[in-house]
Amino acid sequence: MSREADLPRSIRRGPLITIGCECGEQRRLHYGERWTCEKCGRTWNTRRIPLEEYAALRRTQLRYRRVPLLIAALSLACVVVFIVLGRAFAGLIVVAFALTAWSMFVHPFYKRRYREQLAKIPTWKIEPE
């Protein structure tokens, strides 16, 4: 049985962790992976990061991905409804205006809030084994 099998699926598919060795090498790993530096032979284990803190990072990431996906689904539903009503062009115009409003007015604030939430999450300094 692999070591990753005991981790929740949301953690296994979480954001990559950048490990920087003292010799200058860098590697991006998933949580639970180990890496041995090719230059100096040090071994790094990402499981030294507390699982609860990494899970908080993953929850924040997923929370801020849901709204754009919801907006895309609503846009698609809107286009389908207008096509069924026989007004496909009107549906495309409404969706175009809505997406323009999103990208100009809502998205910059949303993105800034997401970055503020990520800044609150701690960074980790793990030591080699």
C-alpha cells in the first residue's frame, strides 16, 4: 500500500509545495512525497508540514475556485435557456455583458481577497531528515 493512500483525496490533489535545498536545488512536491537532493543527498519529507495547516490551505484554495465555476455554469445555463426560447443571440449578448462586468468589476476584488486569505496561511520551514 502506498504512503499517499492514507491521505484524504483532497490533500493528495492539493497545491504543490516548493522545497529549496541549501545547495540551491528546488523541487515542487505534493504533500506526502519525499525527495532526495541529487547534488548533496539531503532527504526532504513534506509530511513534516502539519496536516491540519496544509488542509486549511487546500480548503481556502477550493473555496475560491467554486464561485468562478458557479458563474460559468450559470452562464452556460443562461445560453441554453435562451437557445431553447429561440433567442440564441440575445443569450450570448446577456452572457457577454455579464462576463465583462465580472472581469472588470468583481474579479479584481475577488482575486485580492483570495490573495489576502492565502497570505494569512503560515509558511513552513522544514528541515532535512
